Amino acid sequence: MKKNIFFIILVNFLFLFFISCSNSNKNIPVDIIRPEKMRAILIDIHLLEGKIAEANYINNDSAIFNYHKESNFIWKKHKIDSSYFRKSFKYYTENPKIMTQIYQEIVDSLSLKEVKAKAKEESDLKKTKEKSTKENKK
């Protein structure tokens, strides 16, 4: 009996959760970037920011110039312009529940990319060591 009550509560909770998620997407104005696309754009922007930070520009103006130059590729890739992005970003910052959900997915995605990159780096390092060992044996 307790299992049945637990199951009914769980099903109702999941139902309400999915309804609330789908409704939040339906309430977003049509002139705002959809959350899925916004997530992809923000991932590209954060990767670009990381790339710019890693470059260690001596002159801050060079970093800003390259950021704007590279961000134009992001706008083209996602078929948007910067004003459409800014308007959508403003909307999401004014709706923190949706923005939090988007950023949770971004963090998950970037964390996965980081794990994959580290695994590839370790694999490449291992291959390089094996190659070096084979050459030293000759």
C-alpha cells in the first residue's frame, strides 16, 4: 500500500514537473531566442571567453577586438545578430528560473566537454610516450 502511494505521488510530481517545464517554454515571447538555442549560443560564447582568456593578450584592446571579431562568427553560426541576442539575454536575466535552468545545462555540457578534452589529452600523451619508447628501443 505504501509503495502504491509513493508511486502515485512520484507520478504526480513528475507530471507537474514536466507540465511546468513545458509551460515555461510556451510563455516565452516569440521574439525571444528559444532556451535550447540560447544554451548553444551561450556555450559558444563561454568557450570563446575561455579562448580569449587563455591567449593572455598583453594589450586588453587586442583581446576585446578579437572577442568581437570571433563573436561575429557565433552570430552567423546561429543565424542571429547581437541585438537579438542582447534582447533575449535581457529577457532571460529578468526570468531567473529559466536562466538557471539554461545555465545548469550549460555547466553540464561544458563539464562533459572538459572531461572529454582531458581524456583526449591523456590519450594523446600516452600515444606520444609509447611512440617515444618505441623509437628509443630502436
